[in-house]
Amino acid sequence: MDSTYTIIIADDHPLFRNALFQSVHMAVSGANLLEADSLDALLTLLKKDHDPDLLLLDLKMPGANGMSGLIHLRAEYPDLPIVVVSASEESTVVTQVKSHGAFGFIPKSSDMRELVSALNQVLNGEPFFPEGSITNHAACKDLATKIATLTPQQYKVLGMLSDGLLNKQIAYELNVSEATIKAHMTAIFRKLDVKNRTQAVILLQQLESDV
């Protein structure tokens, strides 16, 4: 793993923050780790640090107010991968977290090996949600209908987006301008009813996992 990752751990419990620190170091040696014990501290940190690679977020720390903290962060930092780490492991919570644009969900009951595995998966660009935690077949059928409205070129762009390519890389691969790719992205987001690339990738992964 690349040692230049900057990862923020936002949790108000020092012992659990320490456990996460150990897990992250096992997954990514030499990562730059930052910590916050409240939503205000986290927002201050995000303003100072221009480009963190991952945020590990506790839903119940001071100021977070459950899902609203996640929603606010998702709106303010649409391109920041956010993985919720929570003791609330009910499928309804996991489903809400996913629908609000989180890139993953790691239960606090996970042991060290499971934490490291989940972190590696997320840092490799693949969303992580506990197996069997989300059962929303109707939503998947609705998503499949939305995917079907994409043009072949838009679907190709979405696939490259899912592979982690930047706009300029997609433009190069398809031999078109970046402006054309941005226009495609706008159309894709509208058709899928999402606000950003992270949500689009999560939707695509969701569809693929239910095939």
C-alpha cells in the first residue's frame, strides 16, 4: 500500500480511535493519520487539510446528530470517501448510510483482521458494506431501470468512473475533450438521480453485487 495516504479518524472514544489507528497502520504502513473527537473539530480539520484520502466517521460523536452529520459532510465534501464506523449495526442503519452516500460501513464489533480487510478494500477503491446487511431488491430494480436509460457512451464513462479514472483520463481514453466528459457526467448524475461521482460508483457497485 502507498504510504502517502492521509486518513482522518473521527470518533469521540479514545480507546476505539486507538484501535482504528492500529488497524489503519496494519493496512497502510506510514499513513498520515489525523483525528477528531467532534463534528466541529472534524470540520476544522477538513478546512486545514485540502485532500484527505479517507474519512472514518462515527455517527454518534458530539455534533454529528446521527445521519445529519454524514449528510452535511457529503454535501460539503462530495468527493471525499466517507466510511461510517458505528456500533449501530442494524440493516436499516447500514441501508441509510449507503443511501446517504457513504463509501462503506464498518461495524465496531469487527475484530482487527476484519477492520484491516475492510480498510484495504476501501483504499483499493471498492465500497465495503457487511455481507447481507442491505436488502433492498426494489431499489435495485429501480436502479437497473435508471442504468438502462444511459447511452452506450455514458455507460462507458460510468464504468471508467467506477474504475477510479479521473475526468482527464477518461477523456484521453475516449479521445474526447474534458468538457465532453463533464457533460456526460452531468447527464449520468441526472439519470441516476445522484449528486456526485461517489454516489454513482456506489450505485453501480450495488447493481453488480445483486446480479
